[in-house]
Amino acid sequence: MKLINIGFGNMVNADRVITIVSPDSAPIKRLIQDAREKGALIDASYGRRTQAVLIMDSDHVILSGIALDSITGRFAQEEKEE
């Protein structure tokens, strides 16, 4: 199991992440609202503006307050180390 830091000491299992997207589009905003209503939303942004949305294979949606590029860079670095 590879854990990736998504900001503020929060970690996710890299093997369970389906995609990482920007929160700006209307479909992603609807996805976030649907996850909130289902109780499947995890807000790991610590009150900061959401800059990245992680979609997990368990249908959970995780909000992160660090930049999308930073998170994807961490995933790429983790894969390179293997």
C-alpha cells in the first residue's frame, strides 16, 4: 500500500484513487454535491479553497486544499521510485 500526502498531514492510498480533477467545472461540482448528500464526501481542505478533487474507487470524493499539480507530482514521483 502506497500512501500519498494530499496536504495538511492527510494521506490516501494511491492504489484506490481513480482520478484527480479540478473542482471548477459544473459536473464536478454536481459530483461533490451528490457525494455530500450520500455522506461519501471527505473534506481534507482544512477550510481552505478546494484546489483538487480525488475520486476514489469506493465512490468517496475527497477535497484537497493543495494544488492539483502538487498532488499529481507526488503520484508521479511515487511511481518513479518503484
